[in-house]
Amino acid sequence: MIMIIIGVWLAILWVLVKIGVLKKWHLWMKLSPVAVWLIANIVLFLPLNWTAPVGPVTVTVSSVQIAPAVSGVVEDVPAVSWRQMKQGDVLFRIGALKYEAAVRQAQARVSLAEDVLSRKRQLLTSNTVAQAEIDKLEADVAVANAQLSIAQEDLKNTVVVAPMEGIVPAVTLLPGDRVSASVPVMAFLDVDRPFVNLILKQNGIRNVRAGQPAEVVFRNLPGQTFSAKVARLYLSSPDAEYVGTGLSPRVPEVRDTQYVVGLEVDLGDIVLPPGASGQGAVLTDQVGALGVIRQITLRMTTWMNYL
């Protein structure tokens, strides 16, 4: 943008010399581009750093780590990479033979405990057994039913399903692989609800507030500019947080912290892949007429994305 301003200034000088308003190229005319560069930076572009801050944007999605609740050998993997799946669709199945046997054993224990309790209750009327023995047998029945519920839940968990609508980005699990309980084996992405995050430096974040307008361009969509607004600000950084370990606090490394600004972008029917990047700018309440310059520079950026 600043090169365009300098170019326009030089073109004006050339025209003035050409038509005779200025007789020749004076020394001040040759040095004037430096002055124009300084004035443009001081008057226009430096204020834009905090009245219309600009930074890189990226598209992110929520990810769920899929970890089975039980261990075993994988028998079937219906999931396919990047195929849209609905909530409850089967991702993979674990061999269920031992878990089915565990359910039958638990059912047998419940039946036995209930049978013993029933016979003892018949003897209670004749004072052959004590009430304390009946209470113990009732507790045995409750324990057996609890064990049956756990066995049934383990059997149910041999079929691992999608937790929501989304996709598995890379299915590397194969039948015959052995999986362990609570160990992630694949990721599941919620691609229907992407987040567009704008990264700003500390000096640019000070005037940004939720609800302010913004504009975004993406590298994979050259020539297009999208309207947006600030949805949320993440004014925190891992570098500023102490983790309680019982030891003396670690002296943090001082960095030029950057902050994340969440944007709501009007994409229409366009679906952006996770990881898509570009550039965005927030038009704060203080920007005034200078916002036009930021909008122009952003549109210059999107047209350069054709290269």
C-alpha cells in the first residue's frame, strides 16, 4: 500500500514536470519519496496497528480422542478416512467373546444369589435362619447385579461409535490390532463447527472488543473478502500460568505474547478445511476513516493469493 502511495506521488510529480508546472526534477523532488514514506507511516500505518490490527487467521475444529473403554483385538473397522459420519455410527469393533462370557457368568451369579435368598426367606418364617443372614444374602444379590451391570457395560463398549457428527481424518487402525483401554487410537473431528481464530500481538489487542466488525481473507479463496465480527477474546497464555507442583515457581521466559481472537465469519455455503489460513483485521471503534485503508490493504492481500 505504501508503495502505491509513493508511486502516485511520483506520478503527480512527473505530470507536473511534463506539463511545465515544474521546470525540472529538483533535488527536493528526488528526496520527497522518503518524506512521503515517513509521513505515511506516522500518519496512516502506525495508528492502524492498534485501531485496525491485522494478523494471521487459521481455521480450527474441535477434536475428540477416541479411546476404547475395554481392551482387546480389533475385529472390524467400518470407519473410513474423511467420510462424514453421524452420531452413533460404528467406528470399530473389539472382539466380544470374553465379554459375552463375563456377562453369562454374572447372570449365573445373580440367578444363584437370588435362588439362595428365596430359599432362605422361606426358612425365615420358621425361625430356622436369622434376619442377619437374610440381610447378607440380599447384599450378595445387590453385588451380583452390580457386577452384571459392569459386565454388560463392558460388552456394550466393545462397539466404539462416533460421539457426534464429524469425520475421522486418518483411519490407521486395522483388524487384528490390539487396543488397550483408555489409550487413544484415532481422532474424531467436529468439522461442522469450525472456529476461525485471528492471532494478534499485544499492542494490537488493546482496542479489540467483542461485537466489533472484522474482515477476513483466505489463501485458498483468492479474490474473496469475507465479513466477520469478533465473537470472543482469549486473553490468556500458557506462558503466564503457573502449574502447581509443590516446587518453587519456575521463572517464566519473557516473550512477545500473542493472543487469540475468535471470529464469526459469514462464509455462506463455503466449507473451509481445518488448517486453512489467511489474514484478518478488526475494525475497532477507534479506527474512523482509516479503516478504508485497512480494507484496501486486505483486498490487495487476497488478490495476491492468486500468485
